[in-house]
Amino acid sequence: MPADDGGVELYIATQWLHADQRQVAAALDLPDEKVRFTLAGVGGAFGGREDVSMQAHAACWRYARAVR
């Protein structure tokens, strides 16, 4: 969701919240503090939550910015 301060807020399931935040911030060319994640339940772990997969793409789509 786009934030009022020009940042973005994402609700995601991940094991590496801070690492994902840095990667999405880099993809959106935003400072880390403008990318806010809320952990939305983790559940089991079989490798699918270790890497940024759809987070940056979903943020770019919703935020209407090009992916680099």
C-alpha cells in the first residue's frame, strides 16, 4: 500500500523481514525507512520464504513504479 510519506507498506510472510526490507527498498529506490513491513504469519518453512520473490513486484505494481 502506498504510504502518505511517499513510502510503501507491505504485509508479508517471510523469515527474513529486515533483509527483504532492504531488497525491496533497493528495488524501489527508496530509503529503508520508507519501506515498512508488517509480518503476516510465517507458518512452515520450505525455502519459499527465504528469498524476496513477489514482494518487490507487488510493491512496484501497487506503488506504480518501475522495477530495476
